[in-house]
Amino acid sequence: MHLLEYYLPRPDFNLTLEKKQAFDELFHSTPEAELVDYQLPFPKWQYLTYLCETRDLVLHGSQVKGIDVVAPRLAQDVRAFSNQRAIYATADGIWVI
């Protein structure tokens, strides 16, 4: 299968002990359902990817703030497969951003 030019590979993600410890500390110090005060020197996508790889969660990217409940919705897509009533989420820390 030939990938289109706009599909780029994910940058390398070298999970060092320093990153792992910083990511775990941030996760455990952030109260549930609160905004994350991300001040780490590592790219945010690495933190998000780490969370999905080490915990039972997926990510939902939205420009809408204050979502209390994530519910199925009909996508606006011309392709029948993508145009379904669903909850759209990912385990990819780049895609969600």
C-alpha cells in the first residue's frame, strides 16, 4: 500500500527514566478531571502517548472547552465508513493534538 505524502512517521520517542519519572509524577499530581499544568521540557505528545501506552485510556481532541460528557455524535465526513454516530478517540498523542 502506497502511503500518501502527508502521512509522516511519528518522531522517535526515546522514553528515558527521567521522562518516565516526570510523566508519572505529573499524572499522579494532577487531580482527576482537572486541567493539566504541563510545564515539562518534553513534547506534550510524548506525555500523552506515554499515558495511553501505560494506562487504560484514550484521548479525545476537541476545541470545545468544558465538555462534561463525551457522547456519540454523527461525524461530518463524505466517506460512509467515517460518517458514523460514534465517540471518536485515539491512543496517539500527536493525532489528538
